[in-house]
Amino acid sequence: MRIFICDDDVETARQLDKILRCFFQKNSLKAPDIIIYDNGEDLLKDSNTKDIVFLDIEMPGMSGIYIGNELKKVNKNVIIFIVTSYSEYLDEAMRFHVFRYLSKPLDKQRIFRNMKDAIELYNTSVTKIPIETKNGVYVVSAADIIFVEAHSHKVTVHTLKQDYLSIHNMNYWIQQLDMPCFFSSHRSFLVNLNHVSDFDHSLIHLYNNKFEAYLTRRKYTQFKDTYLLYLESTR
């Protein structure tokens, strides 16, 4: 994992670096590489993979909004925190799916809570899942699985790239995808909350309404609460 801090305020950058190192130490986690830049140009020139980025909005040269958009073009899974004193930029920042919006002065406990959520999201995005079929074994990212469907004694894993006919049953997949972003909405469906477009009392629409999954009526309230909490944790 690599964490980048981009802020022309040297003192804020150092304080955030200290808080992040403290977070990993407190949680007995291996400290990742933490790289600090005071401008967006140098950050974008850095060719290293960017997993989590803390961006100031108002900096000389490129703004944090521009930098955030460019980072998302390169890696849609990059987790971006906006750190600023200017709340008026919130709407514009949300257009490229900012993970969190942190205000200055920095609140250590708030950063700790948000980093916990960010680590969970990061782990989901990098987790590789083997899909065994009659033709071979294919490895995909858990984040790329849209949903798993059981139909006519067959189990299909629908992913962003293609569908795979799994040799394993639905119970296997429920155990394999035991992550906060997956929900068993029906005995025949296991959906990735990150790909939900909308839902009603009987159907869940997925991936820009390209797919549908059944939602058992008795699970509606649980699904709704779980989905709203998931949205809250990824905003």
C-alpha cells in the first residue's frame, strides 16, 4: 500500500503524516509508504501506484479538484480524501467520488475512524478471487464481481469483464465473499453493494440497470439498512 499526501501547507502535511503513522501503529498494522508532495504537478508525475491520497484543494498551480479527477482516470479504485478549510468545494469534489471530506484543523480521532473504513475498502479492492470453471481457473478482483446468481442448478459469477460458470454452489460463494460489500439478497443471488443502481421491495438493479437480482421481501429492511450504511462508509 502507498499513501500520498499533497498539501502546500508543510505543517499540515507533517501533522497528517504523524497521525497516519500513529493509526497503523495503534492497530498493529504494517506502516505503508507515505509520500508527501507540496504540489499537484509532482504528485501526478510520480508513477508509483496510488492507493490512498490526501489532497488539499487550494494549492498553487493545479487545484485538488483537477488532481483528483486525473487520479481517478488512472485508477478508478484510488481512495481520495479531501483535506481543506473550504467546504464550498464539497459538491464539486463529490463528482469524482471522494471517499471523505476532512476539514482543517485536523481531528485525529475522526481520521482514525475514516482510515478504518478506507482500509476495509482498500482490502476489498485488492482481494483476488479464484473462479473455478470446467475450463480452468480465472482470477478476478472482488471489486469487479457484480453479483453471483444460481439458476437451474448452475452458478454464474457476473463480473465487469465477463460471466463465469462456477463449479461451486451458492453456499461456497457466500463464504468466499464474506466481505462488507456483499449481501445475500435471495437464496439465488449474492450482490455487490458497490454495483447497486437502485432497488424496490422485490428487485435490485445493478451496474447501471444492466442486471436484476431478486430481493426477498423479508430481507428488504435488512438490505436497505445495510446498503445505506455501506454508502455512508464509502462517501
